Amino acid sequence: MSRFFKMERGDRWYLIVITLFSIIAFMPWTRALDVGGMSLFGWLMALLMVFSPAIALYQLFLRKNQGEDSDA
Amino acid sequence: MTLERTLVILYLMGCIVIGALASRKVFVSRDEYWVAGRRIGTWVNAMAIMAALASGGSIIGVMGLAYGRGIPYTLSLFAGAVIGFPLASILVAKPLRNFGKFTITDFLAFRYPHPVVRILVPLLIVVSFTVYIVAQMKAAGITAETLLGIPYQQAVTLSAAVFVLYVSIGGMLAITWTDVIQGTLMLVVILGTALAMMAQNGAPTTIIAEATAKAPELGQVANEPLGNYLGLFIIWAAAIPVIPHIVMRVFTAKNSQGARLSLNVAMVVYTIMILAAVMVIVPVGKIAFPNLQDADQIFLEVMNHQFPPLIRGLAVAAVIAAVMSTTDALLLACSSAISHDLLGNYLKKHVTEKVENRINVAVVWVVGGVAMIFAYSPPKLITEFYSAAIGMLSAGLFVPVVAGLWWKGANMVGGIASIVAGVAVYLLVQFSPEFPPLSAILYGLPASAVAMVLFSLLGPPDSKELTLTVERLHR
């Protein structure tokens, strides 16, 4: 028996991808590289801010269309 | 000045009227006062969540931080906050909404049923939220001082009196209505300013390239230890799922699907606003005003010198709206920590609901008054100041809440140890001069997690009934 309560597969993957992206963004080399006047680290943080809500919303709508996660 | 002052006065009066209208409905029951009857729709809740998070820090502070420490440093903080929303949506929104109580303390006291939880958690909330409220009041004070010419202390007193009044009489319903108006105002002013600047100066990439050519430090990773960057990111990522004024908004949603959706929609709106501020307004401001003494003044200087009185008036109203939309939610969460979490059981047994309502109102006034007195001598760089206070909450509450919802092995001993270890290690590191100031969370969170696992293994397991109840929250 699992020691954890069950999490939706999509949510699990979302957490894994976001965590990996964050780890890569905080690697030392992203702070040294300069792109268009700003360090790559800054651009990666901005990307994270744009894509994380977009993917989360897409997932929620996808799930709603599939009729999962319904509430009383 | 007359036009700007008139706009601000109209706005403040509007907030009081909303509070008065809401007061007719909210004193019917505890549900109505604390969570607006749990019938707030998704889009309204999303705007209210965005406004609650987008504080004076998110307008005055975010731009001050970007101006003073560079864009990458600032984005590490706000990317953390944005990541916090999906974490909240995935990890806590559904089970906490299904739990159906009022506060984060309610959940922790249910999950780890020991009297110390009912005392420790609200105390943590009161301390860290008072710091947060002081920072917001500073933002209101310097804005009114710079753009309206009102002395700082008078501006702090006036704004505090208004939001304390409408929160105390209107509860969560007044907060929701005012937050929607305040969120819209903030969005319009920030986006409008950014669009006007882009029309003059080109796309954000062009603006950043031009600004960093003149002031390279704006685009560089500041000379800060990695611990500070990572600390800021993690403080906010871990705070959003457990921070009481956001969690209370989860409880106001009609259902868990609505709670999840509103958190994610709020995140989109918040991202647009922060990126417009940091990647457009700040670089243009840095070119125009390269040597400001107080970095937090950058937005106000831009508005003062580059926009007409009508827009300046709207900008002041927007900053005050940002301050109020967060502070009202913080005040309600703070007063709920005292009158619901700390005194709730006693009050339910010994006084009528009418007297309890009066105590709620009085507590809001006391908390607002204490914060106002502290705000008369404010700290520098408000965003870092309140981030450190919020870090203490993240360190103490994130692990117990998430483990309590997802790990079947979590139990009362582990929960209490986790709260105590997280806060103790956080404070120890925070006040040790040899550690970077915002890195304490990097030690506090792991300490909290280790304590949770170790002490849960040592302590007696939860009853089957409790485990089944938690399991039902996930359905």
C-alpha cells in the first residue's frame, strides 16, 4: 500500500517538469551568460513565469473537457 | 494636486461605501464574515487572489528591487510566487476546499490535534503578517507623500483608517468586492503605463537592450550570493500554498474546481503585470533616473515626471489600491488568527455571536493600529523586509500542511516537530550574520521536513478515522 495519497498523473508530471526547469535555471552557467543585455538566468525566470501558468491552465481545461475532477 | 487628491478621495470613499454595503450581509454568520458565504465565482476570486498578492510591494517594491538589484534578482522572487500558484492549485486547493473550514490553523489543528498547534500557528501568522502590513503601509505613505504632497505619517494614518474601517465592518465580502476593483485598477495603470512606454521606446527586448547598455547592472545577476536568489525563489514558492490570506480565498470558492481554476487564472494576470513593470517600466525609468537614492521611488518618479495629473491621480489610487487589496486580506487573516484561531473556542462557549462579531471588529482595529505605529518608522527596501517575515511562515507551515495532506505517515508528533524545527532553524539562520540574509529558508524547510519524517516515525500513528477523513478530502 502506498504511503502517499494518490495524485493525478498530469499534476505529478507538471511538478517534475517545473522542478527540473527551476534546477536548470539556477545552474551557475545561466547567471554568467548574457542574452540581449540580460543574463540568461533572468530570461529563464521570465519564461518560467509565462509557461508555468499557461501549462497549468491548459491541463485544467483538458481535464475539465475529459470530465475528470468533478465536484459536487 | 487637486485633481489627483480628488481621485484618491473618491476612491477611498468608494471603499468605505462597499464596506458599509457588505456589512448588511456579513454579520449573519461566521461563514459570511470570514469566507463570504463560500459562493465567490471563479473569475471574481481570481481577480481577488491576484489583488491580494499584488501588494504595494508588487508595484512600489518590485520596481524598487529591480532598479536597485537588477531585473534577474527581482524575477527570481516573482517567479517563485508564480510557481507557488500551481503548487497551491495541485497540493492544497482541492483538499483544503473540501475540508470546508475557515483558516489554515483549522486544518493544522485538525490534522495535528494538540493545543499547542492552536496557539503556535496563529502567533506565527500574527507576527509575520504584522511585518507584512507595516511594509504595505510604507508603500501607501511614500506614494501619497511623493505624488500628493501629503506628509508621510498623515498618509499612513489615513489609508490605515480607511482599510481598517471597511475590513472591520464588511469582512471577506467587502474585501472581495474592493479587491476586484483594486486589482482592475492596478492592472489598467501598470499595463497602460507599460504600453505607453512601449509605444515610445519599442518592444521590451529593445528597451532592455538600451537600458542595460547604459546601466549594465540592471540586466546582470547582482553581486549577491546564490543563497539569496534561491532563498527568495523558495520563500515565495513555498509561501503561496500556505499563506493564510491566499488560503482563505480558497475557502471562499464555490467548489474545489473553482478554487484551482481561480488560482491559475490569478497567476496569469499577476505574471502579465509583474513582467510589464519589471521589463518595461523599470528599464525606461533607469534611463531617465539613473541615480535615485531610494530605489522604491522609481515608479513614483516616472509618474511624476512623464505623465499628466489625471494619470498621476490614477497611479496614486492604483498604488493605494495595491496596498489596500493586500493589507485588507492580511488584516482579516491576522484578525482571524486571533479571534477565530486563538480565542475562537473560548468565544463560542462564553459569548453570543453578536459579541463575537464585535470582538472581530475590535481585533481588526487593534492589529491595524499596531501596524500603523510601526509603519511610522519604516524599513528600507520593503520587498526584502516582508519576504523575510513570510519566509518564517513558509519554513514553519509548508511541510506540515503538504505532508498532512499527502503523506499517510504524518502524525501529530511529526507535525508539531516540523513546525517548531522549521521556525527555529529559520530564525537561527536569519539572525546569524555569517549567512546571506534571505537564505534562511534553505535551512528552515529541510529542517522542517527532516523533523516531520523523524518524529512521525517515532510518534504513534494517526487513528484510522483521521487517515480516512484526510483521504476523503482528495475525492
